[in-house]
Amino acid sequence: MRTILLALFLCLIAAVNVQARGRAERESRQRLGEVEKLIEEKRYNDAVRLLSEVVREDPDRFDAAEKLMERIRARRVEIDQSFADLNAAVRENDLEQVVALMDRLEELNPYPSEAEAELLDMLRAAGVEQIYFVNIFRDLMARARAQIEAGQYRQAVSTYLEGFQISKDRFDEAEYGNIIKNSVNGALDDLTQAIRAHDSQFTNLSSTADGFGADAQALPSEVAAVALSLESMAEALGTVERSGLTFQVQNRQIRENSADGQFDLFLFFSEQLVFGPSNSSTEGIVYALDAIWRRESAALESGLLRRGETAYAAMIDAFRTQSLEQALGSITEARALFASLLELQSLWPLRIEPTFGFPTDASGRSAVASALPDFLRTQEYLRALEDYQLLVQVVDRSSELEVQDISTIEQIYTDREEIAGLLEQTAALGSEWRDQLAFYREGAGLEVSLEAHASQASEVLSDIGTTLEVIQALDLRMLDRIARVQGAEFEEQYRRYAAQFEEGVRLQEGLEVALEPILDADGQVIDLPVRVEKFPSRALAIYQPLSQNLAELAAGVDRMLEDALKNEEYVQQSEELQTHVRSLRSLVNRNASLQEELEGRLADARQASLQAERYRREGELRYQQALSNVNNGRYEEAQGNIRSAREAFDTSLNIQEDSAVRRRRDQDLVALSERIIEELKGLVIREVRQLIENARRLYAQGDFTGAEQTLMSAQDRWTRAYATENPEVSFWLGLVRSAVDATTGREIAVTDPLYKEMSQLYNLAYGDFQSGQQLIQQGNTRAALEVLGRAENRIAKILVPFPYNARARVLNLRILQISDPDAFRTRITGLYNDALRRRTESPQEAYATLKDIEQLLPNYPGLQNAIANLEITLGFRIPPPDPAKIARSRELYLQARTYWDTNQRDFFPVALEQLNEAIGLNPDNREAVALKDRLLVATGGERVDVLSSDDQRLLREAEAKYLAGDYFEALVIIEQLLKKPGNQNNQEILDLEKRIRARTG
């Protein structure tokens, strides 16, 4: 809860604009001048609002503001008198006089409030009967306002409820439709029930409030009952607000749908009954119910606060006079009272805005400003009580330590450790309260008043400071009891241990081993890479005995200090002994630091040794599994195990150098990977060919998404043995993706967030279509058109986010087809002609339109030819065979066939290029496809998956430089790696080279 309140408080502070006082005075004078100008322009409502802001921000301007307000009141007297005369004219049915008085009101007040303007507009458009209703309503609102001003809030609610009968019969007779009427009547029922529920809860609250808090044991249950009633009353208030909003929204809907922009008089009255007139924030049912809530909760809280503050004051007096038992009793009593108070105060956000969340307007901030300080203050009391209880315990324990008999140095050290804990606890309390005090002071001068909070925090800090002084004095006395001992003898032993530790650190951190230098294009050395070889196991062999040696050294120094410090007077008299004691203490600190560092080093070395062995075992297991996979022809599993083995071995070597692991990693894994690639190539070629054929079949069937997924699988299969792209796969992917792009939006994906909602809308629309179709067949055209209209509205909601959705568009046309066949034929002709016109500028829209027509009239003249041409334009239908391309494809095939038939292996790469070009010119050249696959099998795979560990490290270094923007440095490393023949077809190296060259040009 503290976190929530702090967030609310910070929101409030962020919204407040604090200005320097001098500047505020200048702005106030300027704004008063603006008020005078507004009065001259008869903009009285704007003038009143501006005056309110001036007085709130600069109270010293109240007198000047009051003079201006008198001028406004004088003008308002004339306006109010004219309204009174208007009422009299309405009662006498003197319509001519009514019109004249309305003209007079417009002259007196050309800038009325929104409510006054709407009222006058309504009166001009209304007859005498409606004016009569308005007059009754004004009288009712005046009665309710008088009751609110007299504090008779529930009576005012009853008066407001009478107003819901004014013009209700006219609303019921109006042709607004069932949706609006049901919504309004439902809201009216909800409002009535909510007020009954409010009354019931108010009765419960009143019964609980009698004798509230008299019995301390019954207080928790009483608070729970009160909280439940207040929450229920706030919930009822929220229901009333929602009903008022329903009146407002439905009246706006009526006005928007009205040809002359008229609103409903009953709903206009209902909105004001709930919220009051727009120019008043202290009227309406919402205000009256909220006033009841505030009055009742304030009465309950004030009693708890008064009793809690009394108990708190008694606790402070008892603590400062060292009456600790009495202080603890007062703490218990005060805590129970403030905890109950806080539970009630926790309900205050409900009365700020019970339905719609935290407000950001001026009224909401004002409500926060009024409620938040009390809420924070109660929390502060509870926190202070907890901390004073801790202070009581600290003071009590300090007193015990002060008087206890101390016979040994060990006991003194033990007591000092406990005192250190007491100091830490008390100092932590002081730090927390200083932060709290700073927080309160930051809020000073804003809309939230926190002066009392800061004062109380200062008092708590003072008592914490006094307690700290007591504990510190005790600690000093303990120090005085410890005599400073003589001697310091362990320096040589410590230096030997430190040297051993440094050797262990050197082995643990790693030794650099020079690798092959990196050369530039001219052969000049530009970098001398090194490999860091770490030996945590060897370091561990040093650390383990060293840890015991340092512990024994520390124990020996401690014993010597204990002996030397037994005679304090002697230490004070001997400068030499004091120097030796200082040396011993220095050794203690250095030895402790070394022990602490060794502890971390020892744990790290032990963990590293275990991890290196674990990763070595993991790598060996994966290697053996990969070997078994290859022997059984499970190449994909083998490649996965090789990757896992490589990563495990690399991790093991990074942690700990091991020649056997490096040999397995750099020799055996590489050889096994090359074997896989060699054995895999024929299988990959066959699989890719089958996938290409499957994708072509899916493409021909119109399953473009399935074809794309199949081709992506082919692409993935291809990269298992080849480092370069398969041109044939790339060609079909481009074709298929063009088809996917062109048909995007025709269907709503199941994964789309709106899929469920749109499907429901379509199903409802289709159901309406079927019902309308049946009604037309039955001859009930009028009912059919109403149902079909509802279907069209639902379809429109689908087409807003998905304008190309095929089902919705076609269903729209089906509705037109059965509701107006002539219009349907005209519509189809128009759509077809429009699609032909838009083929160039909007081919996708034109294609969608033609596909819609195809769903209804597949044999429409020229339709299929137009669709086919558009599919070629959009890039996903292969154009009709070009004899020239077919001939060139045949020629290229025959050239490649010559190389194959004569077994000119040096020209096999040229033959592959010719065959790829031949297939691109004529995808149906099956001879070229078959020869290409035979050539691929004959030439072998190109990929190299596993780099040596050093090359893998250089690749990671190049990646790091690329990510850091050092592109040319990264390129030098890549070029160095590519100098090795075994690396020239490694996919990771080639991919990184491509990205780097894209950056460097």
C-alpha cells in the first residue's frame, strides 16, 4: 500500500506547476485584467472560472477578485430575473412572452454555459408543453440544491429521483429503437437498485458506527463491517455514474441521428439529475451520495485518530523517561488503533473516482491532496510505532550489556559484535527516516500539506539519534576494556603465502600462447593474436592448502593481539609496543583481505574445474553419439550432436586448457563433420528435388503458403551440404512469395488477434443472410431487408480492418444479389470495369475484386483472362512459354551435356551455371533438371561446418568488431580465415563476410 500511495503522490507532484511567488503575483494581476475584459465581453462563465484559478493560486488577490465577482453577480441578477420571468410566462402559456424573454436572455448573456445554451436551444425548438417540463425540472433542481446546501443529502437524492418522471412518457413514445430504449431503461433500473443498495448499506453502516471502537477486541470485526459497507456504497455510486454516462451517450446518439440535431428532453434531464448541471460541481445524485460517504467515513476516522494520537503521545513520554514496559503497552494500544484507521483510510481512492480509475483533472488532484496527507500520516504513525518498539528493545539490551560481568576477551568480542548489530539496526532506522523526512520536505509548498509529517519525522529522528549516542558510548567503553597486546611476527610467513597465491592467480587467470599473426593485403603483420590457456585445476592444488595456512595464521595473530591488549596501561606507556600492535593490526587486515580474495578464488577454481570436466564429458558424449548417428545414416542428428560437442569442447577449453580435449575438438570433430557433408550430398540433392516438385504442385493448386513453407524447407535442406543458394529454389520462392503478397488479406489468419471476433461477426452476418434469403423466398421482403441490412452492418465491421477479406466481400455481393438483382448486375459490371481500369495503378485491389466476382460468376465474360493476366503482372504466374527462351534453354542444356558426356570435370562448375540458367529460362526443362542433379552429386558438397577452436575464436572476434562498427578490422580477420582452404566454404564465415562487405561497399 505504501508503494501505491507513493505512486499516487508522485503523480500529483508531477501534475503541479510550482512558480516563484514574484512571478505568480505578476501573472495574477495580468489575469485579473483578463477577467475585466471577459466581463465587458459578457463572458461571465469564463470570467468566473478564471477568477477561481487566480484565488486558488494566489489567495492574496481575494479582495480584488471579490470586487470583480460583485460585478458578475449584478449581471447575474438580471439574468436570473429574466429566467424567473420566463418561468412565469411558461406557466401562463404566453408563448409570445416566452420568445421575447429568451431573446432578452441571449442579449444579456451571449456566452452562456453549455447547459444554459442547450436549454435555450431546446426551448426555441420546443413547444409550450416542453417548456413546462423544463420549468418543473428547474424547480426540482432548485429544491434539491437547497437540500444539499442544508446538508440533507439523502433527501436531495429522493428529490432528484422524482425528476426521472419528467418527460419520461415522451421518451417512451419516441421512435428511438429498442437498443437505445433498453439501454436507457436498464440504466434507470440499475440506478434505482443501486440507490436502494446504498440505503441498505448506509443502514448497516449506521448500526455498526454506534459504539464504534468502544471494545478494542471487537474493533477488527467492526472495521471489516464498516469497510464492507463503505465499499458497497462506493460500488453503488459507481453504478449511478455508469447510468448517468449511459444517459449522456444515448442522448448524444439521438442527437447525431436526428435530422435537425435535437436531443431528448428526458435524457437531458436524467444526465443533470445524476451529475448536476455542467456549471456546478456540487449538485446531482453522484455528489450527494459522495457527500454521505465522506461524512460518514470522516466521523469514524476522527474517533480512531484521536484515541491513537493519545496512545502515541503516552508512548513517547514513556520512552523518553525510560519507562520501557509502559512504552511497549502504549505501542500495542496505538498500533491496533492506527491499523484500524489505516484500513478505513485505504478506502479513500473510492470516493475520488470509484469507477474510472485515478483522476488527472484539477478536482481529482484536489481530492488526492485532501486525502493523501492523512493516509500518509497514519502510515507514518504505524511505522514509527514499529521502529520505537525496536528502539525500546535496543535500549533495553544496551542496559543489560552495560551492567553484565565480562570475564574473558572472547566475551568482550562477542558483546562488541552484538553492539555492532545494534548500531547497524539503529543507524538503518535513522537513514530510513532521513529519507522519509526529505520526501516530506520535497512535498512542502505543493498542493499536499506535509508539514506535520515532517515535524513528526524530525522527532523520531531525534529519538533515534539519542539512542545511537547511548549505544556508541557503550561501544567505546567496551573498546576501553580491551587492552592492546604486543607483538607482530608473521610477516615472512604472510609474504610466502601471498607469493603462492599470486602463482595460483596466474594459472587461474591464464597464460598467453601466441597464434598465427594476422597479415594485411601486403603481408604486413597487423595483429598478433594470442590464446589464453587457463589452468584452474593446478590453481586449485595451490589454493586448498593455502586456505588452511591463512586460517592458522589469522588465528595465531588473533591470539597474540588478545594477549598484548590485556594490559592497556602498558601499551599506552610503550611506543614500541604500540607500533608492533599497529603492525599486527595491519597484518590482520591484509590477511583478512587475502583470505576473502582466496575464498572467492578457491570457489571459482573449484567451480571452473568441475565445469570444465562436465563440459568435456558432455562433448565426448555428443561426439560418440554423432559418430553412431553417422554410422546409422542419421545425418541431421549427427550434425546437431557435432554442434553440441563443439560448443561443449569450446566451453571446456575456455575454462581449462587440456591437450586431449583440444585434439578431439580440432581434429576428430572436423574430420567427422567433413565425412557427414560428403555422405549427405546425394541425400540432400534428392530431398531438395522432391521438395521443389511438391512446392510446384502446391503452387499449381493455389496453396501459395504451403508452397512457400515447402520451398523454405528445401532451402534449409540445401544449406546442410552447400554454402551457396540453390538458384532454382530461389526462383520458385520469389514466384511463390509474390503470390502470397498478392493474396494477403484475402483470408484472416488463425493467429491474428482479431480472428475470433471477425469469425463470430461473419457467422452472425451469414446467419442473417440465410434468414433474409428465406424471408425473400417466403415473400416477406420488408423483414428480409431489415435482416439483410443488419448483415451488411456486421460485414462492414469486418472490412474496416480487413478490406480484402474474400468471404466478407463476397457475402456483401450475395446480399445484394438476392435483395436487388438489378442493382447486383449493375454492381458486378461496375466492379469488373473498375478492376480493369485499376490494373496498373492498384493491381492487388483489382485482383481481389476479380476474385470476388469469380466466386459468384466464374463464367463472367473476359473474367478468367483478366485474372490470368493480372497474376502474371503480380509476378506469381509464369507467363506463357516463350519459344526463344525455350530454345535458349535447350541450347544451354546441350552445352552442359557435352561437358558431362565427355567427363570434363574442370568444366563441371560452368555446366552447373549453364543448367541453372536453362532452368530459369524454362522451369519445365526436365532434362536440364535431371542433369543438374547428376552434376551436383558428381561435384560433391561445399559446406564446412566445424572450424578449429582458434579459428572459431577469431570468427567470434570478427563478429564482435562488426557489431562495434569496426568493419574494416573485422574484414581483415575474415580474409585471414578465408585463406585456409578448409574455411572457404564455411557458412558462418561467408555470412559474416557478406554482412561486412554490405557495410564497407
